[in-house]
Amino acid sequence: MKNLITVFMAGLMCVALGCRTIGPASLQQTHP
């Protein structure tokens, strides 16, 4: 479960920076 939180946090940070290279499909759908 800790891994999921870490990936989630990293995904949010990546989206904030504008790099959608890594992240769950849901994030990619929100930001195509």
C-alpha cells in the first residue's frame, strides 16, 4: 500500500510539472 501512495504522490508532482510520462491511466485520461 505504501508503494501505491508513493506512486500517487509522484504522479501528482509529475502532473504539476507537466510531465505525464508516468502515472495511472486515470491521470492520463484526466490530462490527455
